[in-house]
Amino acid sequence: MLIKKNKFNSVFVGIVLALLSFEAQILTSILTTTRLSLILLLLLNFLLFFKGVKFSISKYLLVIISFFGFIILWCVINIFYSLVIGSTIYIIPLSSIILIMVSVIMLSFIIEKNNIDIYIIIRTLWLIGSLTIYITLLLLIYNAEFNIFDSNVRLSILKRYFNDTLVSGTSRFFYGLIVLNIFSIGYTFGYLRKVKKYTRLVSSINIVIITILLVFANSRQNLLLLIFVIIVGKLMSYRLVSVIKVVFKISIVLGLLLFILSATTNIIPLIKEKYIERTTKQLKQGSERTETYKNAIDDMLSYPIFGVGLGNFQKNHGITTHNGYLWVGSELGIFPLLIYFIFILWVILTYNKVKYLKNDYQKIAKLLFVFIIGYLLISNNFNELFKDYIFYSVLILYLSLFNEVNISEEKKLINKHQKKIK
């Protein structure tokens, strides 16, 4: 007998994952997508408990919860230590970490207790991702009052517009936009093949628009993340011919785009100034961010046990660490940082399980895994741990695929047992 998939809960999970990823404001600053997702999760979990559903979580998702449990416990110890020595403490980072863990627990419970259809989740995320791209573009054109072909366009002006308008600033907004369009990347570059032609066409347009938006926003790390997912995603297929083909196609598109922009606008010199010259200058002379990294490393070495204390790095230096690893090391100490690295190593090692998934699930898992690695290598170097709703929403979706491994193994055992009885 085939197991009936729960379509409603599959759509619900897709919406919650999108809300957790997007981190945007809805109508007012009080109502954000993250807070709305927590409300929805609380509602569905309450309904499940009301029906008498017993609490349980898969072993994969239990590792994430255990990691956050340790970090929260260490933060509490850190707070007591800071109080004893008379140092200032800040509760906001701890509150954010607790909320991430609560979100992980509630979402994991929903996935565990409902037979979720991964394809419905993908379609939901793809639809929301497509809508957010066009809404972002329309709002930008309407509010920023600029012409894309106007030679007087200054990328710095547009960047200020993004920072002043978007919740959590430019970078976090576009991290969410890339997450919501991770399957647009898959459809556009052929990682996910079973799709209708119009879906592939819309996906291709999505990638073009998001690239243009990233250039206008001058968000270099997001561009790097997008390029990483596209290229490494193709390399994961281990087919050299496919890699050469996609590089050739991208080269032709980029060549035509550069030719058109050079002939119609003065935007190429501006891009050169903002991306190439500015980056080169920062590498030669250093920047505020590299100085911040140096300060974080110095604090970690000076206070290796408990760090400078929760929230004290920003108080001491007037800026956040802008780095997930250095935030843990500088504010909490070297031991939590070691646990963090062990957790990341475990995430990487889960890829060994991908080969046990059925073919379609393997492709989805590979695409999500590439994003996870890209985030750890690129994006996590610009964000603190207590802001990582985006990373853990993708990680939960990735790990939920392994539930299918357990189901298939259980089916094999049942069949084997039935054969013995016969």
C-alpha cells in the first residue's frame, strides 16, 4: 500500500522555509517574515499536540538541536561568568540563538510527523522565489527612480537605497533571495531535469534578474555565492563535457551582455571601479572589515576560555565581527568554536548518505549541499551565528531528504521479513 503524501503540510513547510530564508519586513517593522514563520510553526505544532501526536525527531535533525543546546548552555555559563567578573552582558544574541533552535525543533517535528512531499515543497519555494524577484525589481524601479540604461546611475546610490529600505540590510536580503531561487538555478543549468519548458524559461529569467540586482546592490559576497552554486553544482555531476558546455554557454551570454552594456551605457567603468579597483585597493591597503577580523582573532587569543563575553565585541570595537566563526571564538571562546567546527564537519560528512537516495532525490540533495558548502565558505564569513536562519532552513530541508533513506531501508526489511514468513 502506497503511503499518502500530506499536501497541505508540504505546502505549509515550503512557506515556512521561505519565510525563514527571506528575513524581510511585511508592512511594518514589527511584523517580519521570521516572526511570522514562528507564529505559523507554533500554530501547527499546537494542532499536532492537540491531536495527541507524540513528540519525536529524526537522528539527523537531533544533531542540529544538540549543537544549539550546547551553544545555548555555553552562552548561559558565559553570562554568569561575565556577571561574576562585573562585565556587561547582552541577551539579544542568546535570544536569537534560542529562537533558531526553537524553529528547528518545531519544523523538525512537523516534518517527522507528516509524510512530506519534497516536490510540493520545491514547487512552493520556486513560486515564492520567482514572485519575490519580480516584486523586488518593481519596488526598486518604482521607489529608487532610476533608469537601468541611464549612464548617470551610481551603484553606491542604489546600495544606499537597498541598505535603507531592506530589513537586515542588502546582504541578508539577497542571501534569502538566492535561497528562494536555488531551484531556479537547478532548472536553469539542468541540475534538475524533470520540469516543464515554461518553468525552465522563467527560472532562467529569474537568474538573469537576480544577477542584475546583485550588481546594482554592489553585493560582492552574494554574487560570489551565486557563481559558486552555479559552477560547483555543475562540477558535482563529475561530467567534464557538461562542465565545458555550461562554461561555454555562460561565456557567450556574458560576452553579449558586456557588448550591449558597453555600447549603450557607461555602467562598465562603474562596475570596474566598484568591483575590481575597490577590491584590489582593499587587498593592498586593508579595510575596516579585515581590521575587524584581526581584532576578533586578538580577542580570541587574549580570552581563550570564555571570550570577551556575549555581545561585548561590538561594544568594544563599535562593529560586529561579520564572521560566524570569529563571533563564536571572540565572544564565547575557543572550545565552542571547536564544537562548531566539529558540527560543520558532521554536516559535510552527511554527503556520504546521498548515494543511498533515489536518483531524483540525489540531484536535489547535491544542489542543496552545494549551497550549504557555499554558505559555509563564503556567506558565513560575513554573518554571525545568531543570524543564520537562512543556513539552517536549507540544512533542515537537505537533512529531511535522508528520511527517505530510512523509509526505503525499512521497506526492504519488511519485504525480507515477509518473504521469510512465506
